[in-house]
Amino acid sequence: MESEGAVVEPDDDDDGPDSQPHDPRVVVTKGSPWTIDRGRRERWSAPAFLTKHAVEVRQVGDPVLHAPGKKPRLDKKELEPMVQRMFASMVEAHGIGIAAQQIGVPLRVIIIDVDEVGIVAVNPEVDYESAEVDEMSEGCLSVRGLYGMLERPLIARVTAVDITGKKFTIEGEGLGAQCMLHETDHTNGVLYVDRLRTRKDLFPVEPDEPGEPHLSVSGHTRDEMERATSH
Ligand SMILES: [Zn+2]
């Protein structure tokens, strides 16, 4: 994958089998998107901020999730408060991405937050998908309690504009590609469950008990599953 412009951390030799991969799974390949950077992330994750801005995430069946979003007016003053509500709602629900439709706003705006990249993309369009696919577990904040096994292209590229209208391109691999495609699907009124070949590929997230992690079929705890795959 092209990783131009990305900061790639050298792998530590003492990494145990439990450590997370360090290569960013979403990289900016053109332009420089407006992001939820470290400062914003800190402020926007504070308990008082979440109480004020987080809203209930809309659930499957709500018409706003099943219709294509509209192109928003590119005005930072109007879009930033909505992005704050999106981010707070995502943090509250332990997601790694969210679309405006999930908080009930029918606009084509998404946040991609795999590896905490915090990229805010307006009018995203998929402009490349690799022929090579990968089957991964995938969850959605709007389909609570379930996750699916779904094939997605291993690598994907999305072109979008930021909240002030500047164009940029991002590329993702694995979970990064999944997130970019999952969120872009939301802007078109498509959920991952619409892409499943059969309902047999859909599984309940196993109930969790405090202090006693339960393993799901894919070998992850519920908390890991939700954190790892819900958008
Ligand atoms: Zn989703």
C-alpha cells in the first residue's frame, strides 16, 4: 500500500502477541483533511462534553439510515457542532467511526477513527477497491448486539472534502478499508447487514460479565469486538 505522508513507527522487537499493530491502517495520500486531533480528542472525550453532546444512535429500521444523505453546505460554523455531536456519540458507544445519519442528520458527513486518525470526510466517494478481499467481523453502532462476517476489499481509497471544502484522499488497509467503506455506505443509505450473503453470517455479541471476559466465536471479548469493529 502507498503510505506516502504517513508516519510509520518502527516495530518494537519486544512486542508480545497481544500488542496492536503499529502501522496506521488509514493514511492520507493526498491533501490534508481537517481532523479530530489530540487536543480536540481530549476536549471532546471529557465526561462533561459527552453528557452535553452525545445523542442516542439511530437503530436499523429508522428511515434516516436507509436513504442516501444529502451534500451539506460547506460551512465550518454549521458543520463543526454536528461533528462534535457525532464524535461524542461515537465515543459514548465505543465506535471507531460514525456517519451523520446515525445521529439522525441526513447529510453526507462521516468520521473515520480507526487507530484514532479522527478524519472528518464530507461527500466521500470510493475511487479504488482492491480485487483482493478479506473476510472480517464487522459491527455497526446502528445494529446493536450483532456482528457479521463480511468480505470487503483488502485495500480501498476514498476521495472526499473536508468541512471547509478542501479535497483530500485517504487509503485504508484491512480494518482501515472496512471502516472507510462502511462509513461511505452509510452516506448512501446502506448498512453492512444489507451486504451479507445470508443471515447465517450474522452473530449475536455475547453478553459480557464484569471481570470475566467472554470470548466470542472470533476469539475476542465483547468489549474488544465492539471496540474493534463497530462503526
Ligand atoms: Zn455503521
